[in-house]
Amino acid sequence: MVPGHEVVGIVCEVGRDVKTFKPGDRIGVGCIVNSCGQCDHCKRHLEQYCERKFVWTYNDKDIYVDGNITYGGYSTLMVVPERYALKIPEALPLDAAAPLLCAGVTVYSPMKHYEMEKGGKNFGVIGLGGLGFMAAKFAKAFGMRITVISTSPSKEQEARHALHADHFVVSTDPKQMKAAEKSLDFIIDTVSAEHSMDQYLPLLRTNGKIILVGIPSKPLEVSAFNLHAARRCVGGSLIGGIRETQEMLDFCGKHHIFCKIELIPIGYVNEAMVRLVKSDVKYRFVIDVAASTPPEFRPN
């Protein structure tokens, strides 16, 4: 298996029918490298919900080409169909743009779908990791007031100074949670660990929405009363389609939004994995594959 689904690089060669890319272009590849292209979702540029099957960037079978296994971006070269390739705006650093291709669009897509981009609302994000960081960045660019909700009091300074959060709530502090009740219009929940929805639903105003982008391993338990009491909604979202991902990249280029990263050589991967377990990274490791590749194996 060759992983890697947040991939950026430079085009070195194109097929004869390619129209939108040329050698030397800055290019990105996200989570999807193929889909049926014929179903209702694909025709509406929602390839992530392809009714037949979308093809993951790595460790999947591309049933639309030759059935072979797909290989991801931890590699010197990668081949991708033109439709699933993305243009990286010149305004974005190439390395820090890489996490936008999954983490970025994972929060951007539901924020657009649920009309959070209209601004003037109160927005909460649960969890201040890679997804939470990007959600807060988008929320600020959309003109919303931001509340960061975290189990870690130590993250308050970063939330307020690095992300310009308006409020910070420690979710394990009952007094802070009580004071924040009915203060938010939207919440993006980025947490994949098991947690209770009923702890966070009271933070929503009437008609408020909490959208899950994290994937807990166990089923959710939600009190119907907490939903009925203020006509609240719980929803979910899966990455984003190709057109929306390009829209997100262009938005990031215009507003100079990108992920906070630590660039590492591929030889540091084992140490990076140990640090990931300890949550010792702000907020993404990005592997510099090109610099780690011996000259004789680099493309011309």
C-alpha cells in the first residue's frame, strides 16, 4: 500500500487529451481519483456521494479503468485523471496547501451547504486539531463570531491569539458550558473520540445545527428532547466534490488561508507517528517527498 491523499506537486507530463493542465503547473490531488461520472450525484459534482462507487486515492480498486489498486502521494510520481486534479493558486504555499485537499474541504463543504458563509452568526467548533483549525479559519473569513470548545484549557491562548476566537469554552467545566447555553447558531464537531451529543446540543440556539465531520467508532446517542426543545438538527458531511474543492482552494488563495504545518523528510515518518499519538504537532505533518527522493529517481 502507498498512502497519501493530500497531495500537491508539479505537473511533469500530460496526456494528449488533457486541456486544463500543462507541464509546470501546480497541481493537487485529494481523496478521490475517480467515480462513475453518470449518476445524479456525479452529474451535480458531488462525486463523494457517487451512487455506484467513488475511488479512493489509495488502497482502492479503480473499477472504471483497469481494476488495479490505486497508489497515493507518498511517491515520486502519481497519475490522475484530469477531472480529479485541482489547480493550486499561486497565492498559497505549496506545502501548507496540501492539507486543504482533505481537512480543508471536509469542513468547508458543510459550512457552505448549511449556509454558514452568510456571516453574522455565532459559530462553534468542537476540537482544535487540524479540522478545527481550518473550520475556525473559514468561520472568521465568513464573518462569524467564533467559539472554540475544547477539553484542554491549555489551548485557549492559541485559540484566541492564533485564530482570533471570540470565546473559548472548556467542555469539562460545567459552569462554562452552562454559561454558553443557547449562544451558537452552528457547531462543527471534529472529534472522532466517543462523546455525547447531549453535552453540546444545549449550546445551540433555536434552529441551531451541529454537523459531525469526525467519525466516532461507536453509534451516537442523542436525547430527542434536546432536539425537540429548540428545533435543533444533527447532521453529517463527507469531504467534498471536485468542483467544491477547487472553489475552496480559490477561496483560500483569495483570503490567504492555509493549514499550519510542520514539513518533514520521509525519513522522519516513524518519529512523526510517535508524536502524532501524543498530539505533538501543530496541526499537520507534511512530507517533503521531492526533497527526500534521490536525484536519479526524480522526474525530468
